[in-house]
Amino acid sequence: MDKNLARLGLEYADLTLLHMPCDNPDDSVRFYRGLEAVLKAGKTRSIGVSNFNASALRYLVSRAAVRPAVDQVEFSVAVNRETLFGSDAETHAAGKELGVTFSAWSPLGRGSILEHPTLKNVAAAHAKSAAQVALRWVVQQGMAVVTSSKSGNPQHLSEDLAIFDFELSDREMADLGSIESP
């Protein structure tokens, strides 16, 4: 951790994640205890996990001294039923039950998902972009969202934030949640 902080020119990180659960759950606990030590040393402000499904998250929380602040998993209108790495309703519910924030990375999906007819139709009905609707779909489920604009386009960045002035209906939520990954 010290080398990474030095390379970044930082005294501490805001959030440090254990990227994947190990094949052996006890190994995940062992590695997570290393993050707890980094937290205790003041080298990070919070710790969490990434790609933990419901059972891996429950196992870890039952043995950790510090509850993970976040479980960051790939989650979008097209990726929301995959149980191995926690992109499913059961993992989201487990996070709520355990007090662990469920954070969606890649909430805009991959490839041509923003061109999907269902997404475009819902966007048109709300006079929003497909990206805004995809982000709203995630946020409306009570999830945190992690996005990045690869283009650095200021318009895209401001659009990503303009998702709180409309609400999707239950029907729209269901239709969007049934989109298959391309």
C-alpha cells in the first residue's frame, strides 16, 4: 500500500477494495484482514470488496472486524441477474441487510447496450438520453453508481448527474431490467 500511495502522491486512499473473492472463503477473510490493518494504519479511509456475491459477502461480514463499506459489482440494465459475481437482487438485498452499500460499476453497460430499442424508447418518453435512463434505473433501486467519462466530454459528465428530475414507472423498471446483454 505504501508503494501505491507514494506513486499516487497521496498520504491515504479514500477507499481500498479486495477485488475478487478467493476460491477459499477463509482466504478472502485473511486478505480482508490485511485491508483492516491498512485501515487501522490510516492509509485508507474505508475498505470494501468487489464482485462478492451474497454468500461470499455474508461469510466475510460474519468474520470481519470491520464491515465492508461497499460491495462494488458490475451492474446495469443488461447485467443484473449474474449470481457468481454478485450482479443480482439477492446480493443487493444481502448488502442492505448487512449494512454494506451496493455499488454498480459499468452501469452504462458494454458495447451497444445504449442503442437497445427498449432503452431508447423509455429515454424518448422522458426526453432523456439512453445513458441517463440506464443510470436512473440503477439509482432508483437504491444503488450507488460509479461512472467515468472516457471522452472527458463535459456534456456527458453533466448529463450523468441530471438523473434526479424524473422517475421510471414500475413497468419501465421491469422492461429495462429484462434487457439481455448484447
